[in-house]
Amino acid sequence: MTPILSLSAAELERWLEGHGEPAYRRKQVWAWLARGEMDFDGMRDLPRALREALAKEFRASSLRSIATSQADRGLTSKTLFELDGGHSVEAVVMRYPDRSTLCISSQAGCPIGCPFCATGKFPFGRNLKAHEIVEQAADAVRVLAAEGRRLSHVVFMGMGEPMANYHAVVESVRRLSDPELLGISPRRIVVSTSGLIPRITQLGEEKIPVTLAISLHAARDELRDVLVPINRKYPVQDLVDAAQTYAEGTGRRVSYEWVMLAGVNDTERDAKELGSLLKHRLAHVNLIPFNPVEDTPYHAPDRASIRSFKERVEAQGLNVTVRDTRGREADAACGQLHERVMRTRVPVS
Ligand code: SF4
């Protein structure tokens, strides 16, 4: 059966008209999906015959939840979804007093192959379709609605390189922010990239002012070539120039992510290089203590090293945040999470 979110607004309206229903029923269906209703029969303001026709023809979601896991005393929950065709991706919901954030996947696996990342360790599966990305958010809406919460923020920091699945990601951002569907402001959506410069430029031209996050991790090419292999194609200075153009065009400060690896990118030299690279840029630096991944040679620095690295970068005039534990969980989604969920997997009955 066809996943209903794989249809555009116009396609669904045509289908409705073909079934003798007015086009405005599409808005009603979307409103139910946006409230987390996954059962057509529960869409109570639709005529019964229409609910039955919808159920006969469509699935509310193509995702199957195959495992769940909780952390932070239930404030963080992770779901592993099986996609049509068998690949799996995960999504992470993080609850805070003032917001609820979903960390979303855009690819099953990742072609970039960063050596500290668990996703890079298993073979690339496939790009997600736009509706598969939106369905992760619809599921989070459903989970949060049951707790009296609302999904307020979405970060594309799960499995995959969003810019390597550009068109589906942009389409999904439009759907996520569509007031008739999920209505999440683009300003509350973060799209991360390891550095595909032409796509950053293209995103800047889309006029959807999402926040851009650059997975930087090193400020010199020699080291970044190793940690983020796409750097061999798109060197770090060019990347920061492209990100700055994006920031100036959208008015959105760019977030630079820095997974801290003991003895690798946490030295005084790294702090100085980071400071010089981002000086006078519209930039915010997020330091992410490394969450260990099996079969990699990397370790997290101790707290004192993290603090002194932060102070050194701040002393050069930059805004710096160290992610809290849950932030680490979220970034773990960039590859590390899948492995951990699979290891601690709780089958869903
Ligand atoms: S860190 Fe991100 S870009 Fe690098 S391999 Fe992992 S998922 Fe891909």
C-alpha cells in the first residue's frame, strides 16, 4: 500500500476528487497526521466511507518500529525503524523543559566514512525518500502527543549525510515546516553536513532559513582529511567560506560541531587553529565529548582538557558550548547510536 505522505498535496487532492470528495479533505487528513493519528479510522471528522477508502489504499506510515531504547530516565528515547526494502534507521527524541527535539536520519548508512563514527563502519544502504524522513517526525509527534508534549525542533544529525540526499532533505524540510502539516519553523530545524560545498550554496538559494551545522572536527586540512574524508575534495577554508556566505544570506549563525577526540583534536594547537579559522565569522562552536565507538582508536578527553580547550577557543572571541550528556546522545545518532540501540535492543511486540 502507498504511504500517504509520499503523495504531494496536489496528488492527494486529485485522489480525493476521484473518490467524490472535496479537495479540503486533504487538509483534514494532514491535520490528523500532524496530530500523530496513525489510524485512518481515528480521523473522526472524515466520512466513514472515506476513512475506509483511505485505509484500503494507503498506509499512514511506511516505517516499522523494530526496537526502542531509553536513556536519561526516559527523557531520551530512540526508535529503530525498518524501511521498505529492509534497511533500518533510527530517530531520537529528546525532551527538555522548554522544548522537544527530534534527531532524524536522512540515509540508511553514510557514504562519507568518518573513522570515528559507527555509521561509517557498516555499508551504505540507501537514501531515504522525503516521506520516510517526514514519517520519523510524524512518529515523534505521536509519541510526544501521548505525553502532552509537542515536537518543536528537528535536527538532521542522525544517520547519513543530509546534503548527499539533498532533494529529499529539502523536500522533507518543506513538509516539516508546512503549516498545514507539521508546522515546525525552519528556524527550529538544523541541517548538518560534513561539508558538501555545492549543496551548502544551493541550500542558501532555497530561501528556507534552516540553521546550518558543519561537522568540522578539525581546522587544518591535514587532520580533517583523515577525520572527515570529504575534506580531500572540499578543503576546510573553502567550506568555512561557503558556510559564511550561507550565514550572511540567511541571517542564521552557523553551528560548528567538534567531536572531541583525546590527543587528536583537543590540543592547544587545535584550539588556536579553530579560533583563527572562525574569527569574525557568524559562528557558534559546539564541543561534543566523544562517545566511544568499538573498534576505533579514539577516546574522549577528560573534563579538564575539555574545559581548557573551551577556554582557549573562547579567549579568541568565539561562542562555545559543550554539549551535555543528552547532547552527546543526540550526536551519537550520527552513527554511534544505531550500534548502541542494536546492542541494547528491546524487541517491540
Ligand atoms: S560522522 Fe556523520 S558524515 Fe561522518 S560517517 Fe558518520 S554519519 Fe556520515
